[in-house]
Amino acid sequence: MAPKQDNHPVCACPFLWNPVCGVNGETYSNECMMNCAGTSRFHDGECGSNNNFCACQTILFPVCGSDGNTYDNECLMNCAGVTKQHTGVCNEQPPVCACPNIFLQVCGNDGVTYDNECEMNCAGTTKSHDGACIPDPVCACPMILQPVCGSDGQTYDNECIMNCAGATKVHNGECMTPGQCACGLIMNPVCGADGTTYDNQCLLNCNNVAKVHDGPCPVQCACPFNYNPVCGTNGVTYDNECRMTCDGATKSSNGACPAPEPICACPRNMVPVCGSDKKTYDNECMMNCRSVKKLYDGSCKV
């Protein structure tokens, strides 16, 4: 039987025992062997049985853990269940600083609160602002894979993680690449948050745009400024017929709409008066409310 072909690259690594744990859970004799396997470092030392392998970004920002191991970044350290001793690799000694005993707190760009600016400078960071750092809200999200597309164009594993990142949901599912979607020729218009009308929800999602409402977006009208009033069937007076049409109304009549009748608050006492229109009103207030003059007290005589 022919031997199994190994497609891995051939690496020339030293026979050095300086174990490292890869993010795939395998222990390698040294970093060269790990790199040769095409994986990245989880932490220095052998992999433990209790390691929980997390999905962390491949960012190199070394931190020293409370277990004495150097982690490529803080996410990997947290994933290993240890706390941070200091920024940088474990073998590096932090600089020795002589700072005064002044309590004038500053917040460093590393998110740490220092008693004074000297201690912050000693830690090798720069100032974010005066005063103590304000902790970011801690998000505890379930490990559920229900992808959503955020307003920042990023796909999140679930809505909780998206909210934690401060983004809003554009649509369910992964963010798409515009122009590379297969959408049916279905005419069911929707209005997008960008003011564009899309033929259907699929095309809207394909452009990673949030839906405002079903149906086409309102048409932006360009009307002249001439004053030729018309009254719409909705009881609104428009400057001209173009503005009325743009508002989606139809014409009731030319000219301004008639003014609504005044609202009168009259008592309910029964003291009849006869108005100049030959109608009897319950009292003088109700007659005045109709802009009618009094002929005489009492009911009108037929």
C-alpha cells in the first residue's frame, strides 16, 4: 500500500523542549513546531485538561497571566480562566519608578485607573482622561449561533453580542455583499433606511439596509412657490395643487378650505331667544355662538 501523502509544509525546527499550547488544544514542543502546524498560540506551557478554547481574534498584545504564562492577548488569558498580572510578557520586569504619594487619579488608555499621572507614565501608557476610568458594561451573552447583521456592517453570532457591541440590527442572518445576492423577481416594495425603495426584502437585506416600512418610500417633490390655494379632501389648505398631490391628497375645491366652526362652551340653561335667522335658541350664548343677533326673548313665533 502506498504511504499516505502529507500535504503539510516541511519545517526545519530545533529539537528544543519549550512547550506551547495551541488554540487547537494541542501541545507543541516549541513555537516553531506550532507555527509549522499552521495554528497560533493559546498560552505558554502545555495544554491543560481544563482549557476552554475560545474564539479570540489573532491580535498580538501580550499579557502576563496570574499562572505565570504569557498570552498573546487578554481574550486568550480570560479564556484560560486566569487574571492579568501585568501587560507584556511574563519575563519582562516592569520599570522601577519613583512616584510621589499624590492621589490625583487619571484613567489610562489601557482602561486602568492610576493614582497619579506619574504612575500612569511608569506603566508605559498614555492618559485617556482625568479621574477614574468608567468601566464598560459587562455583557453576558449565551453561546447561541443565530447570526445577525449589525449597522456597522459586521456579522454577530447573536443579537445579544451585537447589542453589547453597541450596534443595531439591520437584518437576520449574515451581512451580505451587495451585488452578489440571488433574489427573485418578486415585486413587493419596501422602504429602506437610506431612503431607497427596494423591489423586495431580499434586495434590501442584500444591501445591508434596515427596513423603515413596507411599501415604497415617499416621493420627494419639487413644487413651485406660487400661491394658488386649493382645498384637499382631507380638509387641509395647500399653497398649490402640486403640494397637494405631493402629500397624496385629492382636491375638494379651489381656494382655501372653509374655516371650521368656532367651538362654544355654553351653559345648558333653558332661556329661549329668537334669533335674526328666525330660529329659536336655547339661550343667548348659543345664539351668539352662531353669530346671530337677537330679535326678542322667547321662542320665535311662527
